[in-house]
Amino acid sequence: MTGADKQGVPGRPAEAVPVPAPRAAQPPRRTRIVLAEVSRSASRADRTRSELTQQTRVGEALVQGLVRAQLALALRLSLLVLIGLGGLPWLFAIAPALGRTTVLGINLPWLLLGVAAFPFLIGVGWAYVRLAERNEQDFTDLVQRPEH
């Protein structure tokens, strides 16, 4: 081919020289985050604590269990006080001779209701506090128990 051929002949298309296209901006690379792979260290205790703080049904059931245990304890000890102190008048009505007994010059009913009732009530109160704290500790142990 001659130089005329290179410059283009009429009726014949000129040879196209490839022109590079402008480079499009590359989108940023995506980072894939999979929650299951992030951390498996979330323990059962963390999940339970979050259930409690978010007040979900599970957390509500746990708290209701604690409240039920505390109520049962209070009712049992109230029954003990009712029988212990409320039963004394029945005892003295059934056995009148016992009601007329004196100890150190004081009638037994007055001695039991006026003096012995206070240490009894203090003992029941101490037992209630101790057992209620144990219920709360059991609840805390349940919430913070590590997953096995």
C-alpha cells in the first residue's frame, strides 16, 4: 500500500484508530460482614441479661419467677406467724388450765404474747431476709450462669 492508501481513499472507510475510552471510576470494594462470624463469645448470661434489660417475654418470665418465689416465701412465713401467734388464743381457749398457769408470777398468756412474741417475730424476720436473699442469689446465678 502506498501512502495514499494510508490516508484514505474516497469510497473506502478510513482505518479507525482505537481511542481508549475514559476510565470509569471504580466503585469502592465491598466489605462483607457476617454477624455469625463476628463473635461467638456472647454467652448465655449476656443474652439473659439483655432479655431482662429489654423486658422481653423471656426476661419477664424470669422476673415473674423471682417474684413468685419471693411471694411463696412470704406466704409460708406469714402462715407460720399466723399459726404461731394466732394459735395461742385457741390453745388457751381449748386448755383453760394452761391459760391460768403462772411463770415467775406472770400469767403464761401474757408472758408468751408480751415477751416471747418479739424474739419469735425477730427470728421469722431474720429467716425471711436470709431466704429472700438466697432466692435473689439463685436468680443472679441463673442469669449469670455460663453456657455449657
